[in-house]
Amino acid sequence: MVTLKLGDLTFHNGLKLHSAGANFGERPRAAWNALFIPAETRWTGAPCGHKRLNNAGLKLLGRFDDPSFRIAATS
């Protein structure tokens, strides 16, 4: 287990089992998420736990060409 101090941050693979204790501070805890997938990935239409994906208006078997999905790099 790793204990973080106030102001610390962590990076980890989203498949890594992780958790955080209760936030007893006066302000909400900040979080940021990045998901990287190959550019040739196609949307299968399968429901998932991500509201953003389920409501993005992606076309069945189409690429992730919605403006909310940015291309980070090409080879």
C-alpha cells in the first residue's frame, strides 16, 4: 500500500485495483482520467460503465471520431 500526502498524485493503469479513503476535507477531491486506445479501434456498441462512451453518438463499428476523443499521436 502507498500512502499519499496532501498534494501528492498517482498515475496507474486503469486495470489496477485501487481505491481511496473518505475525503474529510472541506473541498472536493480532484481527479483526472486519461484513456489511450489505438487509433484503429472500432466501437462495438457494447454498453459499458462509462457514460461518456455510451452517450457519445458513436457509429456501430466506426472509429472514435467524436470531438471529445483526441488523437494524441500518429505513426
